[in-house]
Amino acid sequence: MNPELIIEQKINAAIKNKIILNHKYLDDEQLSIDEQSDVLKSIFDKEIRDKEINDILNHFTPIFTGGHPISLSVVGKTGVGKSVSI
């Protein structure tokens, strides 16, 4: 198969399956006040964060019961909500 055709197919597949639907959401200065408000509402939505909050609480529970904390590493891309979750 033609290498140029393979590359074109891969590019088209990447465009079709893109993760970031709207790049302006990566920079909050590009958002209107209403859009910024919508983003903050989704970040602080209890339903969205319940699992993450429970996982983090499970790591810190030993501290409150007199035990030793479990090591915790929070990894992720910029803007996914690591700091907000912690």
C-alpha cells in the first residue's frame, strides 16, 4: 500500500477520533463568561467527581485513624482537574 495513503488514513482516523472537541476550552481566556461558568459547574459537579473523591479519601483515611498515609501519585494532562480533585 502507498505510504502516503497510509499516512492520510491515519490522519483522518485521528481527526475522526479526536479527544479535544473544542480547543478554546484549553485556554479559559478564549471562553465567554457563560462558557467559563459552565466549565466550573461541570468541574465541581458532585456526580462527576464522586469516584475520584472517594479514591483520594481512601488514601488519606489512615491519617485520620492514627495510621500512616498511603503514597499517592496524581498524574494527568494539564487541565483535567488534578488540583481541583485534591
